[in-house]
Amino acid sequence: MSLHAKPTDDAIQRLHAQRRNSTISSFVIAFLVITLIGLVLGFFLLPNLSKNDAVIVTYTTSVDPNPDPEVKKVPTNLSRKPSAPSVAAVRVIAAQAMAEISIPVPEVEPVMPSMDLGDGDNFGDGWDRNGDGAAGGGGMFGSTSSIPGALKGRLFDFKQDRRGRPISYDPSVPNYAELASAAERRDFTHNSLTKFFMAPHELNLTHFAIPFTPADRGPEYFGAKETIRPSGWLAVYQGRIVAPVSGRYRFRGAADDYMVVLIEGRRNLVACWPDTQQEVAGRWKGGEVEGSDKSPLGSALLHAGDWMNLKAGEPVDIGVGVGERPGGMVGFVLEIEQEGVGYRTDANGRKVLPLFTTTPFTDEERREIQDRFQGYEFEWDNVPVFGVK
């Protein structure tokens, strides 16, 4: 036998209310959980899925609807004869843009040094010391590089004032002789030439051995190839020399067109082109040249200077002026003779003398100089070297 308890109506109603509340609470809780999960997913995942599109902003300039630009050509080549090795080509990328200002991009042709001795106007282009073979003595007119024991040289133009403005120049022999002699009377000092244009480079030179060469090589060496024409110029070299041993010495030289050597401010040698010699020398006579007076410079004759007594270790001032009057070709040779030395003679009875120098000659320099003056002999075994202080 079993007993069954029957709930009251009030209990049934409370049971139904409790069931209804539980159901509602379940739905609310489920909704809140789903919402929370959605927020979490949106916070962490949605930024990675979003994509920012770049915004392109364009700017325009006011452009003439009917442009007619003036196209300017830019020089693309240096005025220079080609030499080996060949010059590498340079490519330039040109761009066109709509702009009111355009900047031309010039082509630059790199100049590669040549290892050839060359010939003619380009004798020795590509070598050190301004491109004329052996480096030790400074080339033909000298070197911008420092050379211990070298004379210092400057070049002046009689056709321009000190600011580079053209002035009247008469290429006649009397006028050139007067201009050069005026500087000589003041010891070739820069103050004596200050009213004339001075080339930018100071050169270092140890000996004078310049064969016939175009007259524009002088200004070119001194950095004035484009600003000084090849006529009416004077280069002066100065220093204090010391004889290697005590004794009597004299210079011997030849020039096209002008060469004067000063020792202690006094004229010691005048050796100019035949039509200029007497105009410059005046009453100066100089010494006699034994045997032939033929020089390696064509019609330019050898002239001997005055004997001078020099003491070893005692410095004396020297000034050497060389120059060109009308333009064309130039050449200069300066030798030294020591009294009592038994120099050999050539087939014409001329004493074979050494070049005047302030540094010893290397074997390379000897070969180069002898090649420049083929057929003319120099003494190479007994060469007095004058120091410079």
C-alpha cells in the first residue's frame, strides 16, 4: 500500500513561477555570454581583418596650355684630344617632369691619364709632373708638386693687367725687350711684374731642357691655357743655389725667344733668339764658346756667360727669366761649365757640357732628355749638382 501526497494549488503556482524564472534567467545568461564572446572576438580579431586603403593626394601646378619651352644644349665634351686608354662613356638619365624650373644635367667626360710619352703638342701627356716624362725634375716647365731642391717659377702675361683685362701689347722685338728688361733690372721680383696678369700655378723646376715645343705649353703648365695666349709672356724662376765644390763656373745657353740669368742681381748670361739677342744684351758681351756655337734649337745660338767664383756651402741668389715674344714655338737649354774640368768635345769641337741642375739626374731622366734632343750630346758623368736653400 502506498501513500500519495497531493500538492496544494498554491504550491503548484509557486513551482510554475520558479520554473518560468529559471527559464528566463537561462536565456538572459546565454545572451550575455554570447554578447561577451562577440565583444572579445571583435576586439582581438577585427583589427587584423580590417584594411586601410591608401589615400593618394594629387597636386597640380599651373601649366601654360601652350608651352613652347626653349631647349638649351649643354656641352658634353671636354676640348681635349683622346689618348689611350680609351675614355669610358658616361650615361646620363634624362627625365621630363611638368615643372616650371628645369635643371640641365651636363654630361662629364672623365679624362683618364695616358701612359704614352706622346708626340707633337701632346708630348708626354699622362705622366706625372704635368705630363712630360721623368718625374724627378718637374717636367719641361716644372711641376705643381713639391720637389725638394727646386727653383720656384711664375708666369706673367704682358697682354693683360693684373685683373686679367686686355692691355695694349706690341709684339715687336724692341717692345718685348723693354718689358722683359724692366723686370730684369728689378731682379725679376714679382713687384717688378705686379701690373701684369700672373698665371695661377707656381711651378717647381730643377733644370732647363725644353726642346722646340708650341708656345702655348708655357701658359698651359702654369694653369693658364685658356686665359693666356701663347705670345708676350715671361716666366721667372728664382732661388738660392749652393755650389757643390768651390771653383769658377759659367753658364752656357740658348733660347727661343728670351733667356737671361741673374746671379746676385747682376746679369750673368743673355741667350736669346738671334733677332732679340742684341736688343736685350746691349753692351753685355759674355764669353766665347769653344768650337761650334750651334745649339739643339735650330737658329738659336749658344751663348756663354761670365765666369763667377763660387764657394762650397755659400748660397747665392739666382733668377732665370725665359719668355716668348710673337707666339709660335719656344725652347730653352741651360748648361753649366766648371773651370779646369776636361770635358770631351763633339765632332765640331764643341765642349760637351752638363745641364745646370739642382738635383741629381736619374737614369730615366737622362734617357728622356737625350731623346728630346736627339743628335745633341750632354755630359752625364761629371754633373755638378747645385743645392737650393
